[in-house]
Amino acid sequence: MSDIIVIGAGAAGMTAALYALRNGKSVTVLEEETFGGQIANSPRVENFPTIREISGSDLADRLFEQITALGAEVELEKVLGVEKKGNGFLVRTEYAEREAKSVIIAAGVKHKHLHFKNEEELTGNGISYCAICDGPFYTGEEVALVGDGNTALQYGILLSGYCPKVYIYTLFDRFFGDEALVKTLLSKKNVVWKPNTSLTEYIGTDKLEGFRYKEGNEIKEHRIGALFVAIGQVPDNKKFENLVLLDKDGYIVADETCTTSCDGIYVAGDCRTKKIRQLTTAVADGAVSALAACAYIDKNF
């Protein structure tokens, strides 16, 4: 039995492991895909305190090396569910059943993709899912954005501050966000709104060169080197709903204390209810959730 099982090896999960290990707890980290989470796909990170510039993969590698050096057990296993067992928990994976005194869920979210050819190769090479993270890299360049919700509206406003032209593509002839954001965005003289359009394919092999889109019955082409995709995010929390409360969008309900509705289970990072989903808030959640889990163990075991 581990003291703590951390589900997810992104920035939040690995920071949780780091703090738990430094508090003398045994930790098992379970990751379904790749270590580092979404940040591992970012070619440059320039908004992490004390580090002027680093690639997302290098940052993830450093975190991984840090926790393994302290004794973390890390396994590539897909978690299928979590159950109560005695005064602890049973975590079922595709390969094993693991027990822990406390569980930290740091499963993150996945950006919705358009699923066009070369999407994986072009991500980080012209295609981005975070204007806050990657927008400054395109200062002085024209960019395109697809999406019609609050995130897309906020990204468009942000990008209009340092890009000479921002083209926004929406499937319908309206936005589905706060009216104040819509008015602010459309008041920007360098924003070009392209309603009733749908992207059909990316142009480029190793670097984005543009995309094709459908407008009415006509297929058109837009040559451009940067596209921000803001069509939503999807948490993968349904497997935990037997123990923790989810909101209507599937996020685990928790506040800044990272405490869930189930004693002994904590949540960190993008998979919880929160307003700001950034690298710095993820690592903050990791620290808070780990210290809460350690306090829970010290009190109950």
C-alpha cells in the first residue's frame, strides 16, 4: 500500500508527488499517456517564475527526474476507477489493483481537436491551444483563431493586443459567450470575424502554412503561420463520479483547498473547477493537495 496514489503525471500531479515525498510519504504516480501533461507539447515556456525560457518537454523531464530521485514509483497505467476499501482506497488500472491511504486526482483535461491530417506534427509548430501560453511568440504577426465561446473571445482580445491582424472563424453567425466579451472583441479594429465558416484541413507538413475552410458552398484557402484552436476542453472524470462530486461540465468540484466531496481524495490542476488553468496554478494545486493529503494521513492512520 502506498501512502498516496497520484493519478496523472502532469505539472499538478508531479508537484503533488514532490511535496508528498518531501513530507516523508510513499507515492505512486499513475500516468495514462505521457509525462508532463499538456505543457510537454509546448515548444517554449516563458511564463514560469525563475525560468526565463524552457521547452515544455525539458520542464517535464526535470520534474520527472526530481520526483524519481526522491523515490516516487511511476507507472504508465490507465486508471479505470477508484473505490473505497476499509479506511483507504483501491485504485483499479488496466494492469493491476493498487491500494493507498489517500488519492490525489490530477488527470488534467484534453483540448478538443479538429482531427485533421498532420495535426499532431503541426501542434507546437503553428497550431496552439493556448493563446496565454503561446500568443506572445507571434507578436507582430497575423494569426487566426477558431472558436466561438468565452475562451475564444478572451484569446481573440488577448491576441489583438500584439498581433496586427486576428482572423476569427466561427461555425455560426454568432458567439456563444459573455456579451461584454463579444462587444470588446468586435470593437477591435484589427479583428476580422469570419462567421458561417468551417475549417476542412490544415496546410503544411512540419510547420503550419495555412488551412482550407468552407464558406457557403465554396472551399477557400487562408495562408497563415499561426492558428489558435479554442473549441473547448474535455475532462476525463466520469470514472471518479462514484466518489467525488462533478459539476455539469464534468469537472471535479473543489475550491482552492483542493478538497473534494470525499474524505481522503483531493484534486489538483485543470480537472477541478477553477477559473484560471495555467502552469503556475497547476503546480500550486499540486502543493496544496499534497499537503492536505499528508495532513489527512497523519490524522487518520
